[in-house]
Amino acid sequence: MLIILLYNINYMINIKEITARYNLPPKKLLGQNFLVNPEIAAKTAALSLNGLNGGSCGVIEVGPGFGALTAELCKIYKKVAAIEIDTDFKRYYNAELCFDNLKIIFADFLKTDLKKLFEQEFCGIDNVTLCANLPYYITTPATLKIIRESFSAVTLLVQKEAADKLYAVPGSSVYCETSVLVNYFGSAKKMFDVPPSNFYPQPKVNSSLVRIVPQRICAPENEEAFFKIITAAFNWRRKTLANAVSSGLGLDKQKISEIIKKITGNKNIRG
Ligand code: SAM
């Protein structure tokens, strides 16, 4: 424990020195809470492989920041593509993050065409995973974007509250649209918790490392309609399910009520 604490303090001093040297103070608005524990970074990178052979795999990282996780990914993957929104890091990357198998792309992850990225950066590579210490402010949209793509595994370090939603079960108070969709695409499992002392600056809350492994348990005939129903049901949670779905999808309430009654036995069930 003491060794880990000293390790973190040493790394914290280093990162403070680096932020000053490159004039890169952490930007709260971009969710910049950098990992300062190299052991967690190494463990996260290793777990992201989910048993695959990294020598023949690619990985996409969202937000490399100072590269604590990026460096570990570069050590074990054939190819790493890291998407960073903050162009102020350019000088730092040119000087400090030099790996032959690393491509840094300056872009907003939420606006990045991942299919195009797969084609451009991972041609001939069968398995591509995603690994990220996600900026908290894009956790939900980024997760929803990621799980729709064909990653071999997805490993996310997120605030504990957001992590709890990823593996919430029906009936739990945090069960939400994200829980349903993550469960639809795969199975999410908590790997371990990461306390605030492992980040600089320290967030106010704990984080958790979550791994999502793709696994389809059902295949709706019309996937887009399925997504719309889930969104409608959770957007109007206080309404009856029939009301929520009919207003969300612009469908006849009577017909929807009949279908809901047939499936659940109760036409007044809530979303
Ligand atoms: N991976 C680094 C680490 O673990 O220390 C940094 C993680 S930090 C929580 C989040 C990183 O994502 C920051 O570098 C931030 O600039 C970047 N970022 C924030 N919003 C982004 C976006 N929309 N697209 C891509 N990167 C983003």
C-alpha cells in the first residue's frame, strides 16, 4: 500500500512538472482527470485485450491526454489509434509520445466516423477493441456510440455512478436507456474500482473499470424501431408505456395498448 502511495506521489509530482513545462493545465470542461497510477494504466490495457493476442489486434483510445494509458496500449497492441480533442497537446505528443504503432487523431470522438476509421487505420486487422478513461461529460453519448460498433471488446474507466448504470438490472433504481442498450449489445462487468487518488486532478467521486464484451441475446426484426421504443419508454418514464411509445413513435395508442397487454398482461404498465 505504502509503495503504491509513494509511486502515485512520485507520478503526481511528474505530471505537475509536465503540465507546467508544456503549459497544459488540466481543463475541467474537457473532463481532464489524468491517470497518475501507471499500474492501473497497465492493468487496464491488459484487461482490454479480453484474452486476445495483442500482437495482431488494434485498439482505439478516446482521449489519450498525457498518454499514461496510451503508452501501455502501444506496448501490447499491433496498432493504436488515439482520438484527442485538445490540440494543445500537439507539442507534447511530438516530444514525448513517440511510438511507431501509434496514430494520434485530433478530433471530437462524438463526431468521428468510426466505420471510416476502421477502414483507414485497421485494414487487415480482424480484432479491434476500444479502451478509454472517458471524459465524464461525454460518458453516455460516447458509450452509446461505442456499443453500436463492432469492437471485439470495450473497456471503459468511468465515474462509478455511470458504471453502475452499465450493468444495472431491471427494477434497479439506476436502470436506464443505457443499461438496456449495453445489455442488448453485450455483457458488462465491473473489473475493479479506482479511487480518486489515482487521478490528477482528483475527481470528487470513485471511478470503476468496466469491460463490455459483445454478445447478442436477441435480434429484433427492426433494430431502429427497437432503439426508438427504448428511448421513448425511458424519456417518459412517468407515463404509461403505451402513452410513451405512442407519443415517441407517433403511433396509435389503442393499438400499442393492445400489444402491451398481450405481452405483459397489463396495458397500464409504466416504462
Ligand atoms: N487517457 C488519459 C489518462 O487516462 O490519463 C486522459 C483521460 S481524461 C479523463 C479525458 C481525455 O479525453 C482528455 O485528454 C480530454 O482532452 C479528452 N477529450 C475530452 N473530450 C473529448 C472528445 N469529445 N473527443 C476526444 N477526446 C476528448
